[in-house]
Amino acid sequence: MPKERISSLQLFFVIVCFQIGNTFMYNIGSGAKQDAWVVFLLSMLGGLFLMYVYIKLCGYYPGDSLIELIPKIIGKFLSYPIILAYIIYFTYLAAKACRDFGELISATILDETPMEVVIGSFMILMIYCLRGGVEVFGRMGEVVFPVYIIAITVVWILLSTVDQFTLENLTPVLGNGIKPVLNEVFPTVLTFPFGESVIITMFFPFLVKGSNLKKVGFAAIMMTTFLLIMNIIMVISVLGPEIYRDQFFPLLSATRMISIADFLERFDALIILMMVAGVFFKVGGWTYGAASGIAQVLKLKHNRSILLGLGSVIAPLSLIISSNQIEYNEIGLEIVPVYFHIPLQIIIPLLLLIIAMIRNKMNKKRSK
């Protein structure tokens, strides 16, 4: 495949937008009630560790993506099942993010439009963008991220004007003990969104030479944590921990309470646009990762034809992964973290890193 290039700043924007993605939509960490923000603070430590693992692993094989370096570490015979698992994993999560988009739009602004039409239209736009290459995707992150930050900051300021807003909703800190917090940290929040940064290993080869991978990766994790914690603090301060736990789209519910002089209302449209932008990068990241992986396995020069095929798979897959919202939530919270996230985000990368470190030491001894 031809080597397109993106800058460190562009990759930073893309990864932050990717991690925020559909995380802003849901009541993540609500099991810890008012301590949901503590959940993300602790999860950040695990996220930084996982990012270090991904960076260190790719550092042993500069210029290679995760799919390309696996055969170099464990050999071709053992690598194919793992590579296939990652490609299926990326494809499934792209479909899952598409379903999140469909559920959001169908439940809010286009409630009478069939979800098939919503997701199909979205996927056509996504494939059109990705066929422009990773450089186009990076430039989109560069443009969207500042607008995103300005918009969410305005929303937070407006939330502070709501009559129900009080920081007392965040007290007492650790009032229910540390156990509910730890239960939310692992495996839920550690793997979603922080562990999903494993996709960054598919973008490292496109970085311009001389880029500092650690600065990009660690800065992205910390910026994501800051934005998510601020969002949780503002939303719980308005809704309270109990309502935050019960609401499916808590940020949207809190924003609907904004009213300036009984004249300026309905800021929820702004939130929906922000969520759509976030899901765009989530779906785009997973789809591009899967397409690049397939192209690298098949040794293709371009992944454009692969993208077309993936688009025709991801859209219908997003519709059949569950029959209703309740089943969809159960799969996403109980099955996916245990059977998909933990092995592919944590266990396999750690094992690959350990093997790579051992092989590197053995090669150094032989060269002496």
C-alpha cells in the first residue's frame, strides 16, 4: 500500500474524536452513581498503560501496523487466526458504532425514518470519505475537533445556568465505597473507550517521520479523560446520579433542560450534531482499520475496493447484531467486553509485547 502521511496533531485529533465517539452518548460509569467521574480517572491509568503497550509493541517494528507485525513476532502459521480475529473485531465494532448512530437518530430527530435508511445513508457518506485516504480522514479531525471543543464548552456553560444545577449532586465522594467504582472500571470503562485505542496501531505507520508516538498517544488519553470527566460532572450536577443512571442519553436529557429567558431553547440539536460527528470518527476508525488489515494480508496496493465491500457488510450487520435495544445493551455490556475487548485489547497485545521483547534481547545477544 502507498504510504500516505498524517501529522502527529492530526492523529491526536482523530484518536480523541474516536475515543469520545459514542461514549458521550451513554451513561457510562453510572453504576458508581455520583462517583462516575472517579471511574474515568482510575480508568485513565489503565488506558495509559495500554497505550504504552501499543506504542512499545509498534516501536519494535517501526513502519508496520498491528496486522503486519503479528507474523513477524509469532510466525505466519500462528498469526493468521489472530489477524482474522482482529479484522472481524474491527468490522464488528464498526457495525456496533453504526447501530449506535442509528439508535440515536431514530430516537430523536428522525423517529419516523426507517433505521435501514439512516444507517445506509451514513455508511455511503463514510465510505466516500475513507476512499479519499487517511490524509483526508486526518484533515477532517483537524477541522472537526476545534469546533467540537467550542460546541461542548458552550453546552457546559449553558448547563451551569440550569436551575437544578448543583455540585452537591457529586457528593459524598466515594460515599458507597471503592467497590462500585472498581466494578465499573474493569472491564467496562477500561475497555470502552480507553482499550479501543488499540486502533491507533493501524495508524502509526502513516505518521510523518520523527513524530513522537508517546506524546501523541498519552496526550490523546489524557485529553479524552478530561473531556469525559468534565461532561460527567456537568451532567450529574444537573440530573443527579439516579436520573443519570436511568437515562439512556443523559447529556441529551440534561441539555433539553436549558432555557435562556424562556426564549432560547432546544439546544439538543447541537448535542445530536456533536454525537453524529463523534460516531463518524468511531465508525471511520474501525472501518479503516479493518480495510487496511485486509489489504495488508492480501498485499493490495489500495484498500478502496475493500472499503466498498466492507461498507456493504457493516451496514446490514449493524441491523442484525440484535433484535431490540435491550438485547443490544446486554450484548454490549456483558458479552463484548469479556469475550472480545479483554482478549484483543489487553491479553494478546501484552503477549505479543513480551514475545517481541524476548526476541529483541535474543537478537542483540546473537549480534554480539
